[in-house]
Amino acid sequence: MVDYDAFSKTHLTIHAKVMDGMEVAALVNAETAEGMKKLRSDGISPVLAVVYAGSGYGSVPYLNAIKKACAKMGIGIEECTFSEKTPEKEIISKVTELNNNPLVNGILVLFPLPEAVNGLSVTQAVSPSKDMDCITPHNRGLFVLGKERFAPCTPAAIMRMLDYYGISLEGRDVVIINRSDIVGKPLFQLMVARGATVTLCHSKTKNLKQHCLEAEIIVTAVGDRSKFVLTENMVREGAVVIDAGMDADLDEIGRSASYVAPGVGGIGPVTVAMLMKNVVAASSV
């Protein structure tokens, strides 16, 4: 269950239903465990390679969570860490090596990469069959067509959370505060496919507060509180708020929202669970 004290010492002021990511992740992990049993019976031991460069905010806690999940699920992990000053060609060379390694079943590139590294060049280097976060041009094209094999982990986690709590998207007004290729854009597509009317907001959006006040569902994933914080005066009564970036003042927002997914114990565990599910699926070919 969610540890309320982890995100607030005044949690008793929250009246909204707290969406429990640990509970949802447990269900996803149970499904994945069944896949692992089949792999073991076939003599297959899945391995996930994680490529990480620099010191991007949020990446280290995510990596630590991935390592714990892999250990619990019985998935091997190969950490490929590079310094902030590592040449782009060296990172791409490592990715190519991982592509050609038959013992590696999945590759996850953690973002953000250092500014000197061309993210597109790195993503293009990943083999589509080992792309665990749907970042390659090939897989993203299939995703746009609704034919993807592996969905991006965080957007898939958000959709799974909404489904678990029976929150329909059809005909709903949604605001997503994030336009990244990893979260905002793919989540936009998933929600539109479910019949939602979605506004994708970002640092250049004018009247962000007004957009939020008109939304029935808000997903915020900025990930930098020095740049943005979602506050109570930006949220309408009865709205659903999903904090995927530790951006929201949930103590305040929880007084008026109907559902809240906290930054701690919310989408994070489900994102990791969806990653484990993708690794097992990639290993089952």
C-alpha cells in the first residue's frame, strides 16, 4: 500500500482516493511472473541492459528501482554507465555490441542523455527487437499506427493505473504537462485512441492554469520542481491528478481532487513493472 507519510506529513487533509501504484504493480508483476515460469522451463534467462550516461535528474532512482525489480523477478541486468563527457560514438558502439549479444534480450536507454550526445543517434542504434521503451524510429512508427510490440513504459503504466481504478477516458478532457518523446507524446496518442480530448502542455504554453482548470484529468511529468509545481488553484473540483514527475502539491490538491496518483508509490512502481513485462515479452520470441 502507499506510504502516505512518504509524500506528506499532513496526509489526513487528503480526501481524494489515493491511487496505489504498488498494488497495481503487484498485479502486473504477477502476470509477468507467469511468463518467467515459461521462460525458465524453456531454459531461458532474460537479461536487460541499461545504458546510462551523465547524471540526469531522476535517472539514478529509476535505475535503482529497476535493479531491485530485476533481482526480485529473476531477470539479469547489465549496467552500461558512462560519464558526462563520454563521446557519443562510444555509447553507440556499446549499444551496437548489446544488439549483437544473444544473451541480452532487452535494452533500455535512460534519458536525459548529456547535452553533447545526440539522443536520436543513440535511439536509432538500438535494435527494434530489443527496444524496451519504444524509442526507436521503427517502433515509434508502429506505435503511431497502433501496431507496437512494446509500449513506452511510463505511458503504459499511466493507462494501466487508470484502467485499474475504472477511470474512463472516453469523452473526457485531459491535460498532459509534458511533451517529451518518452512520456507526453506517446501518452497523448494512447489517450486519444481511447476517445479523450487531450491538450499537450509544455514550457511555452500560454494560460497553463486555465488549461488545467478545464481538465477532468491532469497528468504532470515535468520532473523539476524548480521549473513547475502543480498547485490546488490549478485543479478543478473532482479532477483526477496523476503526478508522474513529483510535480504536484498533493496535500492541497487532494482536498478537491477525486483521485490522486502520488509521485511516491504511484506511477513509478507501475512503470518499472511494465518494463519487466516488456523484457519477458522480448525474451519469449
